Amino acid sequence: MCLASAWDYDPTSKHQVMKVLAERNDIVWINYHGTRRPAMTSADLKTGFSVLRRVLKGIRRVDRSIVQVTPLVVPGVRHWLLKRLHQRILISQIKRAIATIPGSTVKPIQVWSFAPDVPYLVGQFKEECFLYYCVDEHSQFRGVDAESITNAESELMDRADLVITTSEALFQNKRQRRPDALLVRHGVDFERFSAAWRHELPRPSDMPASHTGPIFGFFGLIEFWIDRALIAEVARLRPNYTFVMIGDCKVDVSHLRKLPNVHFLGRKPNEMLPAYCATFDAGLLPFVTDPMTKNVNPIKMYEYLAAGLPIVSTPMPEATRFEGPIRIADTPQRFAEACDEVIASDFPGRRRQISAVVESESWLSKVELLSEIVTQRLLGPVQAASMPVDAVAPRRTTTLPSMNATPPGHLVDFSAVGGSSRRT
């Protein structure tokens, strides 16, 4: 059972992990939208209607091993009575979805939650393992009740059997509460994105045709965490460079659209992105520098690298791991100079060389590592079921056996270790 954002959207780490697990498991994907209290904005109203349409569609089968359901929830409820009612309704809807799986009454259940605010779900499904998969610092998102999210996440970490983090910053933060938290960084669909340099791909028809200089590309959600002021200034500093932005715009970019060398192409299917990468001279990671992006480990970084693209990035801890292929710049002037450097340092075979940096970081290898972690947990010394939310018991600290016998509280970065042949 996977609690995450919408299935019917661009692939995220949740999608990639569950697609691999679906090869040998049944997946119930819960489109969970209960974390953030919506505002009366056009964007939130549009999202609300989209969620309601999914709710009305009921339980839907994605393929032979995956069903998805969008439960009817009230986002951001605060009154304790409404919270309790909301929780009961959500649990009931999820149990109905699980019941649609053939043999669900005898098959063991695992819960993998990418949502931070669901401690009340632990133990409700007689699961053999409850895994909290932390991919963001959720309290830093706009529109959320930071205190409420922090408290709920802390309770979830207390009750979960396993806590997985995806960046060094998240790991260091969450281990303060869970010394046995683990770090497993994101993977990449290497075969798909390396096609950008391995094959001759057709040039997308909507790529700007009038450019004469290098093309710097970005793909992903264009939200408040993208530094629009930086992009605007760099585009002005380098009028002979073309900047291509691919993805849904959730913020005002009207000032950027006026610049002749900045082009917005809208959202594209994931399978088309390698063809765009083949036209780029470099990838962009123009994130604002704040507490939220400090914790980010962007999947697009791995996808750019797999496509053989050098990258120009604002300062992010995870980007520094690939310095060389990635150039870090903290001001518009330095960012523009870094763009100059990646163009000046081109050489035959560079794409192949850059791509090799992430060749071993496939999603399959990551899921094999996660499966080994879960298997070790299930076979470990603590065999008790997850604690339900109303249980009166002290927090459990489980010591996971590791391949290097690392003591609890020390870094266990499974992203650099080979996987096993077993899969959960």
C-alpha cells in the first residue's frame, strides 16, 4: 500500500519505486491529498475539482498489479472531532480498496507512506511493516501548517518500523528523532535518458528554431522553488544563449515570457524528455536557496546526467556530490559564467563520460536495496506488528543489521552498495 500524491501525473520517486515493486507484488496506490489546507485561489480550485473527479471514479486498475483510489478527505482539518471523523473515513476507504485485491485476506500487507502526516494509519491494516519514505522537508512547503506537519511527522517516525530518507540533509535531520533512519538516494531510468546520446532522436517540433547559440534546458514543475529572478537576469546577461523551460507553470512567469531567449514549452510526457535532452547543451537546476531546497535531491539531476548533460546549478548539497559534471553558482553573474564554462569545456565523448557517472543508479537497484532493508527488518530481532495510534507503549528503536555492521545512528548510505537478488 502506497500513500503518495496523484498517480496520474509526471513520474516521481514514488511511481518509479512502485512500478518496480509491482513486478512481484500487488500495489494499492492511495492518491492522498490531505496534507495541505487549500486556499481560495484559481490553482487550488482547479486542483480541487481534479481531485473530486478522481474521487468519483472510485477504485481504478492501472495495470494487472496496481490499483489506485482517491479517498474523499478534507485537507488540513484542525478540529479534533473532524480530524477523528476524517481518519475513520480514510481508513474505511483504504480498506475497501485493499479488499479488491484477490487474496487480500491472506496476503501480508506492507505500508509505504510518502505522506508525513498519517501516524493514525500505523497498525490499522495489520501490516507486517510500516515504512515512512521521506523525500522532502514537508514543513517548508507553502500553504501547510508547519507546526502541525512537524508534530504529525514526528509521531509517524516514532511509530513507523522504518524511516528512509533520500538526501544527506534529510538523513541528518530525521536521525535526530530516529537514530536508525537510513539514507537511500534516488535512482534514474538510465536506459530511457541515456538514449539522448546513444541514439539519433528526432528533434521535437516545438523547440525554438531561431536560436543561434547554446541551449540550456530545464524540465519539471515550475513552482515557487524555481528562481525566476535568477533565470531572467542570466537570460539578460547572455542574450545569445537560449533557455528552454519544460513543465507546468504554477507561478507567474509573465516577465520571463517577454524575454526573447526564454521559451516555455509546457508539460511534456516523460517518454519525450530524452529527445529534448538531445537538443540541450546543458541542464539547469535553478532552485532558490532556502531550507526546503537544502533537503532536495532532484530526480531531474540524475536524468540530466544520464542524458550526458553537464549541469549548472544553484547551491544544493546533493548537487555538490557531482561537482565536475555539475557547476555550482550562487549569483546571476556566476551562473552566467558557469554556463560559459560548460560550453567552453565541451569535447568529443563528453556525454558518454558524464552519463557513466549514474549508470549504476537504476531504480531497480534502489528497490533491491530497499527490499533488502525491509527483509532485514522482518527477519530481525523485533517481530512485533506496527503499533496502532492508540497503543500505549514507548517508542521502539530497532537496530537494523547492515552489510557493514554500522552501529545505530551512524550513516548507512545504501545508495553506494550493491543490491541483493531478493525482492520484497
